[in-house]
Amino acid sequence: LKFISENGAVVDMDHKKPGSAAASGPKLHYIKQLLSNRMMLGVFFGQYFINTITWFFLTWFPIYLVQEKGMSILKVGLVASIPALCGFAGGVLGGVFSDYLIKRGLSLTLARKLPIVLGMLLASTIILCNYTNNTTLVVMLMALAFFGKGFGALGWPVISDTAPKEIVGLCGGVFNVFGNVASIVTPLVIGYLVSELHSFNAALVFVGCSALMAMVCYLFVVGDIKRMELQK
């Protein structure tokens, strides 16, 4: 325990120390500290933008295939599972790749950010669907995009690396709030764009740009990935 503790592991979360923050429980001003910390804000907003991609696939993707590409409902039921399977594979491989980089001696920051950046670049290729009517190519691009989303979805590992040890649960809750806001905003924005422009082109640009914004958050806002220290 001493060895892994010296190398950054939190091994005493369930041991309350008299007078410590852990003993008194989370305080309201801890949330203010989380929301004023540049690194944490980058992680939170990164999760929002990544979840935007997820909620496009969960809500509008089947409708896109029917209305924009003319697929039958029966065919969509089969085809829509392909990106999901690729997203599953991407999620596993992204974590494996990140851990591999750490084992190779790379910094935690690079090991977490590189898969995220690569994944979001792949996810942004969803915009290319606007330039083809070939349904097979569209499905391939969508599968590549969702694979990239899965590959770069390392938000929870980053939270485990950065959350203040006294309020890991609270930090995870705030992280979830930002992610779940995307579940509200994304269907509404895409629905508005489709109804006003009578096309999914702008909607796909919106989703692709969200992937790029997630990449920007991790490249230019988060900075070095390290555990945040609370001000008592």
C-alpha cells in the first residue's frame, strides 16, 4: 500500500481523520472550487462535447438513415447496430492503448490525451457523410466516427486521475451533470437544425464540431493531468 500510495494511488479514502475534510464531509464551496479550476472545467466540458456524439447516435441516427438516405425501417434496425459495435470496440481499445502508453513510460498526461485527441479526430469524420449518397460509405463513416468516440471516451479514467481525493464522488457527480446536459441539448439542437434547414447537413457539422471542441478542451484547457488539491 505504501508503494502504490507513493506513486499516486488513493488508498485511505475510507479512513476518516479527525479534523480532516473527509471527516466533515463535502462542503458547498468545494463545488465552487471544482467549477473554478481550469483543468476540471476542461474535463467537464470535454465530457459534454463527447456525449453530444453519443446522443446523436442514440436519438437521431436511425431517423437520419431513413429520412436522409432513404433506408427502410427494417434495414435501419440492422445497420444502426454497426456503429454501436464499433463504438464498443473503440471504448475497449482506447483504454488498452492508454494503459499501454503508461506502461511504456509516457507521462499520464500524454497517455490520456493522445487517445482522446485521436478518437475525436476520427469522430469528426462524421461530417464527410454530407458529401456522399452512397449508403455503404455513410455507414462506414458513421462506424468510424463512433469507433473514434469510443476510443477517445476516457473521461472516467481522467476523473479518477484528477478528482480531489476528499470528494471523488462529488466530482464524478458534477462530471455526470455536464455529460447529461448533452442528452437534453443535443436532440433539441439537431431537431431544430433539421426542421429549419430541412436537411441533416448542419446537424452532422454540429456533431463533428462537437468532437473537435472536445479535442480543444483537452489540448488547450485541461493542461497537465494531475490530482486537484482542495483549499481547506
